[in-house]
Amino acid sequence: METILITVITVTVMGLFCACVLCVASKLMHVKVDERIAELEKNLPGVNCGVCGYPGCSGYAKALLSSENVKPNLCTPGGADVLVKISAILGVEAASIEKKTAIVNCAGDCKAQVRKMDYRGISSCDGAKKIYNGKNSCAFGCLGYGDCQKVCPADAICLENDLAYVIPSLCTGCGLCVKVCPPKIISIENASIGVFVACKNIEKGAVTRKKCSSGCIACTKCVKECPKNVIKIIDNLAVIDYSLCDNCGKCADVCVTKCIHHFPAVS
């Protein structure tokens, strides 16, 4: 009986001692957490796309509170609504945010691209890319299996005739499609652009034409027609400086292969 009593007392004393140590440690080692972090994370879209330049929405929320130099308008997927909420939490004036959209820089659908083989593997762009760059002759074109469509959280990407295309009015500019595209033909641009070169092939014009009837052949007609002189031929490919382009569409009108697309800009 005496042994049991001693054991109980010993354990009790040890427990009280440990409790005191933990209590003191919790006070001395306490790290104050800004309650606004939870509020910011709650109001961010939770896509974790990284387009803001930080590791996910949580990383962006912490960055907003750690430095005044981090702008609250970096979350393009959230748009104006998220910007207003974030600005209110931070107690700053809501700045403007420019809408972004993804662009598929390829016009080579199944009618335009020349097939080099009958691919019967995994129905995935990534899988097809690893098997001799897919079924088509052009290694710079859309593979057509919709890896980008599968990851799009806004259902803004569609497939038609083995070619992906983006619906700008639905696209949030999150950039997830850019990350999964094996040939890297998808880019994120300002939604205000009205023309873009739907081709990434940098081979010579004669070679490109044999592989795809919709590819850029570097004929320079767009360069000569552009009234703003914002189009150049770089590595056998027409390149438009979108920041200077006024979306007149004259380049698209004279494009021989119609690889320059012209459409109303999205506001």
C-alpha cells in the first residue's frame, strides 16, 4: 500500500512539474499570429495557382501582411471582387486589376496538321508528347488531348478538332493550363489584347507549311502591313509586341495562313 502511494505521489508531482514547464514555455515561446491571415486565406480563391508569384494562396496571404511592398492586386483569378475584400482587410485603397486570359498559341487542328503516326496510347498530352512528340508532324503544336482542359477550374477551355481553345470571358488567368501543357504553347496575356499569333513553330516557312497549313511561314506580310511597326520576325516566327498593339487587325487580314487571330478584346 505504501509503495502504491509513493508511486501515485511521484507521478502527480512529475505531472505538475511538466505542466508548469509547458505553461512557462508557452508564454516565453509564444509566436503571435496575425488574425488577418485567416481572413485573407478565406477570401482568396484557393486555386493555389501561384500566378501571384507566391507559393499558393496561403503564401500570398502571409506576404501581404509581412511587407507593404506586396500589392493586393496580384490575384488575377480572384478578380475585382477578391481585390476589394483583400484591400478592406488590409485597410488600403483598392487598386485596379487587369484581367488576364490564357491564349493557345496554335491554330493547327486535325484538319491543318499533318499526321505522322496513328497514336493509340494514353489519352493525355503528356503521354503523347513522350512518344515521339505525339501523332502530328509539328512538334510545336497542340497535342489535342486536353490536359489543359482537365485542370482548368473555370471550365474555360474547350477542345474542337483536336485543338484546345480558350473562352476569354470565362478564363481567370490562373495559369494552371500553362503548367501542364507539354509543348508550352499556352501563355497568359492581358485580356485587352485583340490579336495574337497562333503558332509557335520556329522552323523555316517551307518546313512549317509541309507540317501544318495554319503555321506561320514568316512571309513578313504582317510586318509590312502593321501601322504601328510592332511586329517582328524572330526565329522564323511573327512576334507581336502586345503592349504597343492597338488591335487594328490589319495583320490578321493579310496573314497568308490565317495564323494571326483577331477577336474583340475582353474587358
